[in-house]
Amino acid sequence: MLGPHSLAQGGERLEASTPTERRPQLTELTGTRPLCRRDGTVGLRQRSSSAVEEQPPRVGERDLPTAADEQVGAELPFELSDRDAQGRLGHVKAGGRPGEVELLGDNHEVAQMTELEHRPKARYEIGLEEDAIGLGTGVGEDVRSNPVTGAIDVLSPDDPKRVVIVASNPAVSKQTGWPIGFWWAELTHPYWELSERGYRVDVASADGGRLEGDSWSDPRDESRYSADDLLSLGFINSPEHLKLVERSRPLSDVAVQDYDAVLLVGGQGPMYTFWDDERVHRLVASSYEAGKVTAVICHATCVLLKVRLSDGRLLVEGRTWTGFANSEERFADEYVGRKIQPFWIEDEARKLENTNFIVNGRFKPHAVRDGNLITGQQQYSGAAAARLIVEALGV
């Protein structure tokens, strides 16, 4: 699967007061150097008579009161005990955006920066315990296990939506002789979209175990074909995330009833590893018939040419869906100077009766939702498909 070179990509309580004023209060959390407001008053109560000199807005950013006028909310004082304050080096950024807070570690390295959208009469808990994600030094072993995340608008953080991403096991192409597997962006971009909204995401494969990404999808590859894919680069360089693909769960351990959605991702591998694998077909059919959101993107959509429901009908009968387009296959073949895939999905989909296969322009993000079936055209459509999953399930 190829495309054009460029790629898409024990704290104190914080309480909002009635919006009588519309400028935010910026207060330094160290308790040593209070940050003054624009009106000249000092934000941190009885901490010091000194104040940090006001910095001008950075180039290209609006003046702070102007930005604050557009924000729904009022002054939000941070209240932190002397002991807690002295134990943590942190401050609100002078000249930054409203609500932009830096929390610094003892070695002065930035531990976390978050931007809060303040709402009137809203109450937020800001966890400063050492095991909170991104704070202190005691980050837990499982990056997905702590409910404290940046997704503060999640309705039930203790009961997150669950999605299993299914990727191809490593294989060898009978057409090219290349080692093949999954496409990195098709896994990492949906993972980002879903986890940012508080979803719990697992990674599985038919056989389980270590997975391998297609070389050209790896941003570290010498071809530099995917060098701009920073999401994949970050995922690969995060040990806690990388182990999700190094220790993928076998489908024998995946129960449809445990998940809200199933997402099959593509790459060059699925045209061989998904095509005739009854385990993959059963997962897709059982997920769909159970009313779960069933999503398939790129070359993984080859399974939709074969998957049948319990009554014998093709799953895509009477459905609108998409998959890797002929124009994209042609581009890929011409790019490498040889035929890559054993067949073209669009050609085979056009032969089916009573189904509506549609495509967008070549390598344009394109995802389609028809009931609980979601499909994405190619590697640039993974994030779009994930957003449709969120649209279907909510947060």
C-alpha cells in the first residue's frame, strides 16, 4: 500500500466561579514568585510581594485578554498548600494561551503541559500524585490503565469504550517476495484518535505475537517514504506502546462481547493473511451480527468480498462501503515498476451484486459509515474511520 510521499499526521481542587469577569487568573504554583494579572494584581494570595514581569504575547498569537474574552469562564484561582507547592516546581506560562499550564519536574524538565477549557460552575480534579500519567516520576507500567488523561470530556472514565485493532501477522508476498505485514499509520492514527477520547485500545492478530509493519510505512526506513509520520514515530519509540504490537493478542483470546468495536487495519499483509483466514472472517461476521461497530480500512477490506453472515448473505449486501481504489493500485504499481497485489479490491467489488462500492479521489482521506459498518479507503483514511467509530459510540 503506497501513496504520495507526504503524509497526513493528591492535587487540589480546581473550581470555576460565576463568570463575572472574563479574564483568567494566572498563578504560579511554586508559591515563590506569584504571576501578576494584566490588571496589575497578584494572583497567589499572601505568598510574596514580588511579581513576575509580564511578557508580551508571542509572535502570531493574540494578546491574552483578547483570547480570554472568547473563552467561556471566569477567574480560576489555584489553591495549593505550601508543602505541596514547594514539592512541585510548576507554573502557569507567562505570555501563553489562557489556561496553559506547565508542570515541571525537579530537574526542570517539562513533565506535562495541558490546556483546560474552563466552563462556569464546572469542577475538575487535577491529580498531582506521583502515579498520575505524565506527572512526577512514578508512571505506571501500563500507559492505558490510569483514568487520568487529557480527555476531560469523557462521560465515564472508569468505564471506557473498548476497541480491538486487528492487524496482519508477518508474511511474504507471493507477488514480490517482500516481507509484508501491517501499515503503521493505519494502526497508530486510529489508536491516537481513540485513546485521545478515553477509549481503551487493544491490538490483536490472527496468530498473536510479534507484528511487523511494512517497511515503507516505517518512518525510520531509509526510503523516507513515511518519514513525516510523526504519530507512528512516537508510537514506535514508546516502549509501552510498542509492546502492543510486539505482544499482540491472538484472536482465540478475543471475545466480541468484550468490545464495543472491532477495527481491521490494512497494509500489504491482509491480501494474503486475511483473505482466506476463517478466524478473521468469523470475527468480522460475529461482530457485525452482534451489533458492534465493525470497521475495516484499506487492503483489509478484501475480507468484505468474502465474509458471509449466519444466513449465508454477504455482509456487504445492500451496504455502501469503500476500500483501496484501482487508481491507487495503479499508482503503486507504477511507482515500484511491478505488480504488487494479487488482485485489485475495486475490480472484485464491482463484480458483486446488490452492493454499493464507492471511492474518493486517489489517496484522499475517505471513510464511510453505513449502519454499524465503517470502511476506510486507504492509509490516509484511518483517522477518519476512527472518528466515525467515536461518532457511533460516543465518549
